[in-house]
Amino acid sequence: MPGITQIKGRIVDVLRQTIFPGIISFTGGKIQAIHKAGDGDNNEEELPFILPGFIDAHIHIESSMLTPSQFARLAVVHGTVATVSDPHEIANVCGIKGVEYMINDGKKVPFYFFFGAPSCVPATEFETAGAELNAGDIEKLLQRDEIKYLSEMMNFPGVLMRDTGVMKKIAAAHKLNKPVDGHAPGLRGKQAKQYIDAGISTDHECFTKEEALDKLNQGMHILIREGSAAKNFDALIDLLNHYPEKIMFCSDDKHPDSLLEGHINQLCARAVDKGIDVFKIVRAACINPVLHYKLEVGLLREGDSADFVLVKDLVGFEVLQTYIKGECVAQNGTSLIHLPGNNAENHTVINHFSCSPKAVNDFYLAGSNTVLPVIEALDGQLITNKWLKGKLLSEPDPANDILKIVVVNRYKEAPVAKGFIKNFGIKKGAIASSVAHDSHNIVAVGADDLSICNAVNMIIAHKGGVSLWSGDGDPGNSILPLPVGGLMSNEDGYRVAGQYAAIDRAAKALGSTLSAPYMTLSFMALLVIPHLKLSDKGLFDGDDFRLM
């Protein structure tokens, strides 16, 4: 038939749990027919496997440091056809205009971006953000077709206390029959039940099997997260054996160099290596997000949108081709998404950055009569520990891995917040970033005040970025500019991934022992994750939910 494309392979019917050689016929972006191949075919073992496309069930696109259109170019190579995306980061910087920016940029490419209405802007009252979204703003966003759900409700104390504004946001989502995402790290038992009973259906913050099991048994869907900083796959993956209909995979936050290497397909391969049934794996990676969020993504059925991937086998999940709405968008490791003219010179930039360069004495910490706890960063986790030094601190002690951490308000002139941190391992110099969840002020860690000051001022000069200062006149001093909201680059995604990989290596050359020092740095101001963090207003106790 003219105009019809046919693809032959071993078709993985996840819902019926069968695999058979067949032919998919599609035209106009829709699957017209799926036929089983004849018995006379002798080359079945040479055929690729055809699966529904992979879906990241919870990610902040901004954390890739790429605009949505550039993110898509890299992701499709790994078989990803869709993301359930929380534009919380850009919303904290630019408000509703930031959400609209993400929606519009995502429409430039053949890819499914399903955005949520950010529920917590600002995330807490203990930090300075660039915008605020009230219950009325949230309801307006939820009425848009592009907005599929209420994004992670991080203010779980507000839910437990039935805060009026929080409950109005949840009610708006329920009224429009849109799901509500959760965020309740460590919440167990009666409190978890109270949170779930408010109508919150998912959580991606579980870091122990026991916590996830508690929430699963109370009706929640659990998203197994494996990002560039938070890695919970090994702790939780066994649950997929017993709860295949209630588990999804997600990245949450994924840096560009990591996205270059792989995406949800990597988690599928790791799950196979754990001995988990392949149908349960593919269900979590491809099917469950579509059913839970009611997404318009094809599930490899007649009449569905022609969204699917061809993989070499069901062990390594090496992606050969990716199709979205019948268009081949990636083949043999090469992205076929092209963005003519989408470069820094003519790419729209949205931002909110208003602070002046700092002086070294702005970072000086005067003597105190109080022994303050030290933030203990944990590799591969968003949570931190409170580490009690037992004596007064006024200066970093890099020989003993005690560094200074600062947060600089980027929205207005304000005093610099200061504290101490361990486990970064930096022996000299400093690193800084304007990607600092959730309010995205400037966060920096360093071995001395001068290095910290210079790393921060590089970011201020560029109105956003990640920077490294290793010494006066050192050719290693560098910055990756992020002019879009101080969060994303307006350059080619592959180029940004290379630049980020280089500055990440440079940070490790300063002595950092972390697997992803900049990603870990970005979460040291994230107050909604316990136990001890630093906001632009000061040291924050995440257990008592108060400034110290």
C-alpha cells in the first residue's frame, strides 16, 4: 500500500506477555496493523526486538543543563520517547513564564514532553526564590492540555498539617482528574498514610526497600530513581519482582555527560542482570507511566501512535532505532533530530539574575561562640548527615576535608550565607554553581575565601553557570555558562555535554572524591531533603524544619 511503512522484528507484547516475529505497518504517525510473520521465516534470531518507547517517569529537564529540544536530541538515541517532566527549577527562577518557555521549546522537536504544574514555588519559606506560584496560578496551569499532573508535593509537612494553600493545589488537580506526584523522603507509617490519603499517588524519594514497601502497601506507586547524584536502583529494584504494576523508572536529575552515555535503557539492562523477568522490566520502563499519567504515547497496539524502539536484544537493550509518531528520530547511536538555526545567537533566553560581584571579605566568617554542625555530603544521595566537629570553626581545613560552603542570593543584594561541609575532598580552589535546588541561588564549596569569591564572581559575570577556580593565572579556571535561567545552556547539547565532562574532571583533579561533584553541590541547598542544608538565609535543620 502506498505511503505505508513496514518494520519487521520480534515484537514484544508486554500486556499479553508474548514475543513473536511480526511486521508493524504504519502511516500518518499511526500503527495500521501488526501481523505475525509466516512460519517459513528462518532468520528469526537475526531480527531486532521491537518494544514500546522508554519513558522517564520523573525528571527535571533543567538538570541536564539542556533546553528541552536539546535534551530530546540526546535522549532519543537511547530509545527514550517521552518524559514526565517537572519544570519546577525554571519556575522557581522565572515563574509561569519559565513553564511556558519549557512547553514551547519542547514543541520544536518530535518528542513527548509531559509537563506538570510545579506545586512548591518557592519550595519553602526559608529561602529566596525568583518567583511564587499560588493555588490560583496552579489551577490555571492544570487547565492546560500540556500540563498532565501536579508536580511533586515537596511540602509534606504542609500536607500533614492540612495547610490551606497546599490542599487547594491538590484539590485543583483532583477536580481536573490529574494525578498528584509525591515527595516524602523517610515518611513512614501513619504519617505516610496521612500523606497518601490526601490523594498523592507516587513517590520517587524512597532510599530504602522498607520505606518503599511501606508506601506500596498503602497504595502508592514507587518510582525507582537512578540519576547523576541520587542512586536508589540497587536498594529498590527487587520490589519490581513483586509489584510490577506499581513500579516505574526515573532519573529525577541527570547531567548531560550522563545522558550522553544512556538513559532508561541502562536501567533495563541492569534489571535483567538482577534476574528480573523482562516483561516486568519493560512494563516499568514503557507501560506503567502511560497508564498512570494517561499519556498519549503508543503502546505498540493497532491504532496507537507509532512510538517504539528497535533493540538488539533484551539483555543489553542496545537501541538500533527510535520511532516517534512514525518518524525515525535516532538510528545506530546517531540522533536524527535536527534544529536548524537553534544556536546561541538566535535562541530565546529567559533569566532572572540580579546581584553584583562579591568581595573576598563577603565570605569571611566571623568568630562564633556556637559550635555549628558540619554538613556531611553523601556520594550518590541527596540526604546529608549532621557531623559534629566538637569545636569552633571559622576557616576551612582542607587537610581534614572540612571546606567552606556558601550560598549567595542571586535575585537581590543580601549577606552571604556561610557554613562548613565535609566529604567533597577538594584540596585547593573552589567550585560553584547557579544550579542549586530548589531556589537556584549560587552555591559554592572551596578551600579558601579567595577561590570561593572568584568562582562565584565568574557565575555572576555570566548570569549563570557552573564554574571552577584553581588559582590565579591557572589555565584550568573555567566556566560552563548557563544563560537560560542560570540553569540551561543555549548551545548544542553534545557540545554542552563535552564541556560539562571537562569541568567535572577538573573538579575531581582538585581532589573531589565524589562521583558527580557538581550534581552533589546542587543539592546542598535543597532544604526539603534532610538532614542539614544551607540556604541563602542560613543553616537549615531538615529534621526540625527550621533555620538554626
